Amino acid sequence: MTTTYTPLRPGRSETLPLRHLDVHVTRWGAPAPDAPPLVLVHGWMDVGASWQFVVDAFSEAFTAGRLIVAPDWRGFGRTTLPAPCDHYAFADYLGDLDALLDHYAPGAQQVDLVGHSMGGNVAMQYAGARPARIRRLVNLEGFGMPAMRSANAPRRLAQWLDELKQLREGRIAMRPYPSLAAVAERLQKTNPRLPPGKAAWLAGQWARQDGSGQWQIMGDAAHKVVNPQLFRVEEQLALYAAITAPVLAVEADGDSLSQWWKHRFTLDEYHERLKHVPDCRVAVVPDAGHMLHHDQPQAVAELIESFLA
């Protein structure tokens, strides 16, 4: 029988009305005048509570006098929308983050921002658009996307229209699971380094039981619909160049990029893009895959602590 992970520093849940959403936030610690809030933003098909393992790995001195918050992005976790939607615009994540910071760090107060994967991409763009808001930024495997050519615009829009139709017809959907144990098995299949106890705990944050007894992932199937807008590298580089905060770009030694994109987008190309960030350093976490904050939470926590200090 698997023993479920027990958090060392249990988070508290709160819900904020922001931008016509009810945004669910996992919160640790309390505000302190001498420490900026630490904001942790999750990746695609993840939840804010997923940062629990890293928060537990922080030192007592680091957490004692600091507010730490981790929101669920719109359409993920326990953040709810006023009405169903059939697609998500990337810019809305920046708007949601801006509203969140206005709540937890009002006025001119700066924050330390950590983002994983999609959340890392949001964090990098936000830091370019609102440079004065960010004191330091840690990007965990937020690589961006392969360059897209303008000539692909008609095909991309057609794909988006096709997928909207597939979503309406139920051909794009989230698979249900018969038990919470099955959800945990799915998490371990995606990430073989995730220990059974942590998988069992995370499954309870990642899924909820419906009226029929099935377990549903708390992620809207509409997130599977392709973004209709092309990824334009020149715009990304302009945002990178506008970042004034020191940036730590953390990657796993498993090289997720080569697994996802093969020759279309490589670590070398990503590192070339990072040269546009005025103050950026790179760190590599050994024995880790894309979910490095689950694989090696102690190493990730130590990197974050050292950099923010």
C-alpha cells in the first residue's frame, strides 16, 4: 500500500475575484516588510499546489518571513470561469498575473517570480512588459516555441477552426479515470521519477471526483485547442531584451526540447535567445526531466533560494 506524501508546510487555499474569474491560490507564510512576495506559477495541465514539494524543501529561514503564493491559471485546478469557453488566449495569463500582483503586492512593490514551463514563458513575457514589477525571476524550462513563419498563418488558423469544431463535437476531451490511484499511475507514467507517495498526494490536487464516481483532471479540454496566433521569435526577443530583473534559467539534464521538437527547436537555439536577456545565467539540474520541481525539489529549492538571496 502506498503511503501518501505528507506536506511539511501545508498550504492554505483562498479564492480571489480577479478579471471576472474566481482565482484559486495556494498560500504559504505571511507578508513581511523586508521580503518581497514569492509568486510561483505552474505549467500546462498542472496546478499551483504542485509547488508543495519545493516549498517543503525551502529552508526555515527562507520561509519564516515571506509570503509565498501559487495561483491556478484560468481553466486549471480550482480556478473557475463565469461561463464555459472553447479556447484560451495566451495574453490573458499575463492579465491574470498582473491582477494577482496588484492584490498581493499593491503599488510599486516588487515580487520574486518563479515559473515552470508554460508558467515560465508567461513569467518571461510579463517581466518584459512590466519590468519594474519583478525583482528577480527564475524560469524553469520555459523555453518558448519553435519559430513560426508568416506563411503558415492560413494553415494555423484553419487548424484552430477545425479543433474548435472537434471540441464542440466531443472529439477533444479529457479522459476520465476510475480511481484516484489510476490518476496517480498516469502521473507516474508521464514522469517515471515521481515517487508513488508524491504521485498519490498530487493526484488529489490534480483531479476531482464527478457525480458518476469517475475522477476528472482539473484542466479544461479547451486547453488542447491550438493557439491560432503564430509564435513570433522577434517579439519574444524584444520582450527578453526589456527585462531588467536578473534571470536564472533552469533546465533539466534530460533535454526536454529534443524530446518534443527534435530538430525544430534545440537547446542551443534557446540559449541563443537567452543572450537577449540583459542579466541571465543558466543552471542545470541533474537526474531530472521536464517536471524538475517534482524530480529534484531540493535542488530546485536551493537554486531558487540562492538566486533570490
